[in-house]
Amino acid sequence: MDSLFLQSNSKVVCGDGDGALQIFNWGEWGNISDSYPGHPASVDCMVPLSEDILCTGCMDGKLRYVILTCVRCSCDLEFRG
């Protein structure tokens, strides 16, 4: 599991063992403000690409980018070489 700050440090995004991203408002730790399911397994790492776009690494070995302002938007990233 991993976590990071977004949106000028007013939001915290946490990956969980069930494959969802849980979003909290800073200081409101008892309330999940939003949840983004979609990963088939544990979210193990995250890197912010912008204030509302993340790149996530999942236990299934795939990288995904997630657009937090779009309801349930995520896409697998493919590398060709």
C-alpha cells in the first residue's frame, strides 16, 4: 500500500490491499471522501503526474494511470520496445 498528497496538499490518496484508491480530505481521516475501485489486486505504488492524474503500480504487474476528476477513469499503460 502507498499514499500521497494531491491538490495542494488538501487531499491524501491511499492505495489499499483490495485494489481501490481511497481519497481523504486532510484532517478528516474517519471519512473517505471518494473511492476509485478498478485495480484487481493491491495498489503498491503511486506517482502523481499532475494534481488529478496518478500513475499506479498494482500487484498484477501492470501500470495504470488514473484521472481522479473523471468518475472511475483508469487505463492500463503498455510499453513497447
